[in-house]
Amino acid sequence: MAAHINSKGIYKALGGIRTSANNLAAHASRLNNQSLNFEQVLQQTQPKCISTYLQSSQKQLGNLLEDIQNSKETIIKNTHIDSANIIAKLRQEAIMMYDITLKNPL
């Protein structure tokens, strides 16, 4: 009789293990399907995101290049103006020095 009780317990234990294994397999299958769906969603949205980011980056780079060109032109223009002002001041000082020298020879 003890053998019968033992075999009955083993049978129940095996049934519980089988049920747990089936539940685990079903859960794993659901997780696997979810991960596949997630990967599909990611693959569908990723190119759109990447192309959007690339377009945005290209626009930003274009704006940056335009700003650099404008800054370069402004710097060159200001350099010419500054150079002309410096030359005019030097010329004026040279004239003043010449006038002073003529009035007060050494």
C-alpha cells in the first residue's frame, strides 16, 4: 500500500511538473512573440526616426554652414573697415608729425 501511495504521489508530482513545464513553455512562447512584435515595431519605426534625425541634422549643418559663411563675410568686411580706419589714423598722424616738424625744425 505504501508503494501505491508513493506511486500516486509521484504521479501527482509529475503532473504538477508537466503543468508547470507547459505553463512555462506557454509563457516563453508569449514572451518570444512579444519580443518579435517589439522587434518588428522597432524595425518599422527605426528607419523613419533615423531619416528624420538625418534630415534634421542636415538642416542644422546647413544652417551652421550658412552662419559660418555670414560670419566669415562679416569678419572680412570689418577687417577691411578696421584696416582703412587704421591707415587713415596713421596718415593723419604722419601729416600732423610733418606739420609739427615743419613748424619746429630740430
